[in-house]
Amino acid sequence: MEDRSVDRLGPIAFADMSAAQQVAAQAVIDGPRGALYGPFVPLIRSPELMAAAQKMGEYLRYRSAIGTRLTELAILVTARQWSQPVEWAIHAPIARDYGIGEAVIAAIAAREQPQGLLADEALVYAFCMQLQRQQRVDDATYAAALAAFGEQGVVDLMGINGYYTFLAMVMNAAQTAAPPSAVPLLPE
């Protein structure tokens, strides 16, 4: 059995980073995130990739056409589908703060169908689950998302799923540790 507790690509002291790494790290630190954490710890090994990823992520997380509440819901669905504890630890409290109900968050964590979703939340949940599980979205769900969010919103929703899947893959392969404050942890 593998030891998943070993962080394969842990933090690098700023002074030990290359010049390119320092520039990329400083851009994250100076941006809305305010620190180098989570997926950016392993990604700093490829500063150009990290710079491109963080720019896309900054748009999707903070300015997507579907708004922060629905973005956070989509992130939770993605984190759960990839069993990604760092994404979950970061985004479950944010989702809660933006109005995603505790029962909804708990159901997603337990891999259960959430009850009591608002209409836009149910649509985002269905869209994300189809995209994550079936690698496509059926015509009815796509048409409903298009009517609700417009083309930019649908593209942003697809982008959120893809971006947070990318981050989940990086952190799962790197075995990035969830922060000690992550309580409760995302179940396996």
C-alpha cells in the first residue's frame, strides 16, 4: 500500500527558488490569493505553467460569468469527483460563506444527491456531474444552462470544471497535503 501522506512536491523557500520561480510566486502572492499555497506549491516547479494557470484560475474563481456562489458549487463537485482534499478544504468554507447550504456541502462530500438546491444550483450540479462522470453534457441540460447562463456562462462553467480538474490532478499526483485546519477532511 502506498503512503499518501508524503508530500512529493512540498514548499520551496522563496530564497531557494530560481529567478523565474520567484517572479511567478510573487505574482500569486501579490494577487487576490495573497500567498503561495495549495496547487501553486507543486506548480512552482514549472513557473510558466503556473503563471498561465494562476491567471486562468484568477478569472474563473473571482470573475466568472456564473458568479462566485455557483463557481464555488462547481469547484466542490469537481473536488469531490477527484477526491481532492486541498480543493475541498479551501473551497467548502468559501461555498458556505457564499450561500451554499451545509446540507448540500455534506451531501456532495458523501457522494449523495443534494436535496433542496435552488434552481440555478441544481442546474450547475447536474451540468458538472454529467461533465465529470460522463465526459459530456446531455442536450437538455446544456440547453437549460445556455438559457440560464448564456454562452459565456456555459463556457466559464466548462472552464471551471476543467481548471479545477487540472489542479486536482496536479495535487493528487504530488500528494499535496491538506492544510491542518481542514476539518472535517473530505472522506475517501
